[in-house]
Amino acid sequence: MSFDRSIKIAPSILSADFANFGEEIQAIEAQGADWVHVDVMDGHFVPNLTFGPPAVKAFRPHVKTFMDVHLMIAPVDPYIEAYAEAGADMITAHIEAGPHIHRTLQAIRAQGVKAGVVLNPGTPAEAVADVLDLCDMVLVMTVNPGFGGQKFIHSGVDKTRKLRQMIGDRPIHIQIDGGVTPETAPLVVAAGADVLVAGSAVFKGGSVSNPEVYGANMRAIREAAEGAREAA
Ligand code: DX5
Ligand code: ZN
């Protein structure tokens, strides 16, 4: 598949109904999600606990698009194989999740899975300069990781602009995660982002019996984002 910098919406199922993941995934895909974003938390690297490899494996048959697994766990290296075997299409790891991010990214690619590196709000763009060629994506956190529904941290916009310059014409996505709404999406897309994770802004007001709301929420983000791309 050739590299595609079109705007992609990746709903985070952290904001879905935890008793009904299969139907929730089917609903967001039927309503236009491009990717499905899975937030893995360990209660140690971040103050919250979510999905082990068996949970991710159970999501897999429901995901027809692209399963993007965001690992907020430390250490991360011992678990890469298990999340790859669970069916991740992409695994992203935080720089701070181990002593050797270069080795971590190599280990992800060695599993035949796409690799992403994550920048926390306190981590500068320059921190990924020497690993860009091992990455299919850089994820810019615009909240501190751990919870959905937090407020967008604006320093991620300048960071995205810097990264876009550093990446040049290399086939590397820039993903934004945290506080993405129709108001904040244009800022990061104008700065160079192409993959937008959104949890609360996609799932708010909807349910599997009222999935059109998910569709309308995603359209609002996409239209605002595409408007900013055209203007940029
Ligand atoms: C935060 C997670 C996010 C989160 C985004 O630690 O990585 O993916 O679910 O949620 P919203 O879009 O509600 O900020
Ligand atoms: Zn995430």
C-alpha cells in the first residue's frame, strides 16, 4: 500500500462501552472510522489500567480497518511480541518506556508490525531525530497519557510543525492524541498532522443503538481538519 497522508480519524475505544467492544468497533467503522486506536495502560507508566494482549486479541476480528495499539506501559520491550501476536497492525511506544527506544522500534518492526514512537507533552520533537528512519509514525501527545476527556495542551501544535519539517518527504505519519475536537483538529492539521485520535469527541452522545451520532461526531472533526489542510 502506498503512503497516504490523507486525514484519518482513529477513535479511541477507551471512550467506548466497556461491556460491548465488538459492537462498538463495528459501529465506529460503519460510521467512517479510518483506524481503531487501542489504549493500553499498565497502572505504572500511567495511572490507569486497561487492556492486556488477550483483550486486544478479542478486538481483532471486529477490526476491519487498521488496529493501532498505543502502549503506555513500562517496561515495554517484554510485551511487544504478545501485542503483535494479538493482531496489532501498528504498535506505538513511548520514549520514556525503556532505556533504548532505538532497540524497541527495531523489535516492533521485527514482528512485522508498523512502528510508532510517542512524544509526551514534556518531550521535545528533537528527541526522535535519530530514530525517524525506524518509524512509520510519530505520535504527539496533546494530553498527559492516562485518561480520556482531558484538555488539549497547545504546545503540541508547535511540536507538530517542527516534526513535519524534520520528517520532510519521508513516509512517516504524524498522529495527534488527546483533546482532539473540531476546534483543536484544524490547529494540528495545519501544522502537519494526518492521523487524529479522538475518544470523547467521537463517542459523546452516541451508542451502538444510536451510532449515527458517532458518524456525525467524526464528520465534524474530519470537515474541520480538511478545511485546515486546504487552507494550509
Ligand atoms: C490518553 C489516550 C488517548 C485518549 C484520548 O492517554 O492515549 O487515546 O483516549 O481521549 P480524548 O480524545 O477524550 O482526549
Ligand atoms: Zn492513545
